[in-house]
Amino acid sequence: MQIKIFTVGGTIDKIYFDKKSKYQVGEPAVDQVLKEANINFAYQIESILRKDSLDMTDDDRQLIFDKIEADDHTYIIVTHGTDTLIETAKKIMTIRDKVIVLTGAIEPARSKSSDALFNIGSAVAAVQLLPVGVYIAMNGRVFDPNRVKKNMELNRFEEVGHEIL
């Protein structure tokens, strides 16, 4: 099994330059995270975009959809900004015959207190275990995109209705 990882930017890949929160979306951080974790599976990484998710457009979501749908891999992870991750997950839900897991981070992967490592690890496990479909792996849980919200006050994802796992 080989996992394809598409990166589209977001906080997970941000590099901050000063305390006033000046940043840029840098190189995908997922490769370094996986190398440091000493993983034991084959993967490929493709960067589609380097955008803050608040700047994503419908055209960007269509590009993500098209790239995933055209790709030959069955097991796909998408690293994405958390502010509009749910919208992108809903956009790609009609893609068939693939297990697609979207994840991100509240803190950049390069930050000491980042949740990126845990979320990426959760996405890796989820993509290998779940049936065909689209899922969101955040905060130690796996969610159906139609039954999740981002709690901005608590900076976490929460179920709406029932949880997948």
C-alpha cells in the first residue's frame, strides 16, 4: 500500500517571522514529520497549493477535487488549513473508490506545541483502516464532514450529531 499525500497549505505549513504574526505558507511540513516519526510505509507527496485556507476559492477546491479524482492512489491524505477544511471535505465527497482523510493543525508543524504530528499520525492510521469515503482527522478523532464543526473558541473540531469512530 502506498499513501498519496496532497498538501494545500494552511497553518500546518506556516512559518512565522515575528510576534505580529507575519507568516508565509512554506514547504509542506508533512515529509519532515513522517521522517522524524520513522514510519514504515510508502508514500508520495504532491503540493497542490500553498494557501491559508481562508484565502481558498471555489476554483481552488475544484483543483483539489480534480487532482484527487485523477490520481491512481486509493489511500489519500490531504493536509489543509483548518478554517475551511470542512468545506473542502464536502466538495470532494463525491469522489468514489478512495479513502480520503483531511487533516491540519491549529499550530504550525514547526512549532514546539504543534498538534500537527498527532493529527498527521491520526490521519495515517485512519486512511489505512477506514472504508472508502471522505473523513476528517483532527484532535484525536475521526469525523464525517457532514457532522463536524470547528469550535473557534476552543480551537478544536467537535462532532455535530454522531461520530464515525
